[in-house]
Amino acid sequence: MKNNSSFKNKLEESGHSFTSQRAEVYSILCENAPAHLTAEEIFIKLTQRHLKIGLSTVYRTLGIFTNIGITDKVDFDDGMSRYELVENFDGKNHRHHHLICLGCGRVEDALDDLMEDLENDVLEKFSFNIIDHSVKLYGYCAECSMKNKIETGSK
Amino acid sequence: MKNNSSFKNKLEESGHSFTSQRAEVYSILCENAPAHLTAEEIFIKLTQRHLKIGLSTVYRTLGIFTNIGITDKVDFDDGMSRYELVENFDGKNHRHHHLICLGCGRVEDALDDLMEDLENDVLEKFSFNIIDHSVKLYGYCAECSMKNKIETGSK
DNA sequence: AATATAATGAGAATGGTTCTCAATTAAGGA
DNA sequence: TCCTTAATTGAGAACCATTCTCATTATATT
């Protein structure tokens, strides 16, 4: 699990109370990292654990977490938002690279290299100061690529 | 306006009829390119023009357009999807770079350079074959950057 | 023109998310 | 520790973009 006290600090610094519900949501996120969970999935996991929490509270909590940089809200166009822990929410970081397989739907996280070149380029050409970015790469994972080759008989 | 007959071809090739409603939605998209319109915005523009069309038809049409590569569906996390014409839907192309200003909310389209390096990198490291990508860059446009500097008095 | 198939549109339904508000809990001072 | 105040919680209602339904209408083919 992540450092719990820095989580607490982050909450208090931003003027929010440390509550049991917020700690519970946080612990689910930690235990399931680096998964991208929906609000409802988190709600169900907590309920299965016999921790009583309201769905509204889960949404509210995730909203706060995202605002203060504990989580990132990501959207894979399947009708609901997902939340993932920011890698190291003490330092500045912004990486949201997801490899989304069009075959099996699996989502993998990827590295954040090379984006700096692109960002510098954009600053030069557009005078646009990039604060954050979201990159989604759609394609076929190794497994599905293999499967496709066999099925289509392509060389 | 774009070449209308290739639009018609694209529809027929994919087994869809050419209807007046589809032509109307297409013409709104052409006239407003490169804007990113919501289904409702398109519906309103058509209604103002006294062209009768149902909102469901607009949604359905945009769904088809996106499926057959006439439009791209983009999402700026403001609660509704937007649609934009694919640059040249006859050839293979995939560029969805948007500069989203956190100050004024304006969305600008950016170039697609440098992504090839990143894609090659991902193929090497993850054996993941990229078909398409979506890149959203959040930050401050030239104007808002200027405004921020004045307000905060930072050098 | 006639028939079969596809498209349309009005409104209902859906479903993820946000809102409301009364009850509960946390925070900080005395 | 107790008290006061402000913040948080939770159940359900409300919201709202999008999808679905199905009777009507238009398109394509014979």
C-alpha cells in the first residue's frame, strides 16, 4: 500500500477532512493498482467487504481525489469513467498513456517517453503551454495480433 | 464543402443509403469544420435552417459516420461527445490531437508529427500494434498564458 | 408500379453521475 | 473532555446525454 500519511497530508493541505470513507476508497485503489476502477466497482468492492458507504460518497470522494491529484480520471469511451492512482502524487507527474486493445479490450499502461519532444514542438508552433496530457493508443496487443495473423492467414 | 460524391460512395460502399438527413448532417459538419460539434448543436443548426430532422436521427447518423470513417468522435470530458470530419476520409489517416485550453476552454487542433517515434517505441517495447490514437494536450493557450502572467505578476 | 428493406422521428427508457437535505461526524477551542 | 460549528455522509430523487422502440415513411430493387 502507498504511504498513508502523505495521503492524509494531501487531504488536509487541501482543506478536506480525513474520514474513514475516504481512507476506504483510497485503500481499494491501492490494493487494485494499477487497475482502472469505475466508481461502481469501488462501491461494490467496499460493500462486499461489509463496509457501508454510499455510492454518492464514492463519486464525491473520487472527485476530490482527482481535484487534489491523488487520482486521475480516465475515460475509455465505454460509458463510464475510471479512476487510477497517480503514480507518485507528491511530485509533479503527468502520464496517462493507455494502450487499449481493440481485440480483447485489455488496457495496459505505457511509458511516458518522447512526449517531451512533442510538447516542446507544440509550445514552439502554437505558443501553447502544456500542463498535462492524455494519450490513448488503440491497436492490438501481442496476443490479439497473433490471433489475427492466424485467422486471416496473412504472412 | 468536401467532395460530396465521395461521401455518397463511402455510405454506399458500407451498405447504407444516401438520404437527405445524412446529407444535411454532413453539410453542417463541412460548413463548420474544423469545429467539434455536439449532436445537439448540429440538431439546432439544422432546425434553425428549418430542416426537419429528429435528434435520434442525428445521433444515429453520427454513429454511422464514425463507424465508416467520415467523422471522429471526440470527448473533452464536458459531458457530451463531439464530432469532427476526418481530414481526408478516403486515405488512411489518424490524427486526433487537441490542444485544450484550461483557461478559456478553446480547443485547437494540432499536428501529428512525432507520434510515429512514439508508436514505434510502443511496438518495440510492448509488441502492441497501434491502429489509431487520441492525444489531448491540456494547458494554456498563448492568450491565457499572457493573462496569467499579468495577473500573477510572475516574470 | 409493387414489394421488400432500410431509415426516420417522437417520445419513452436507460444509466452514469450529480444533487438535495436531513442526519451524522470531524475539528478545534474552551 | 465537552461543545460548537462546519464539513461529510447517504438514500433517493433529479439530471441529462444517449439509446431504444415501433409505427410511419422513404429508398432500392424487381
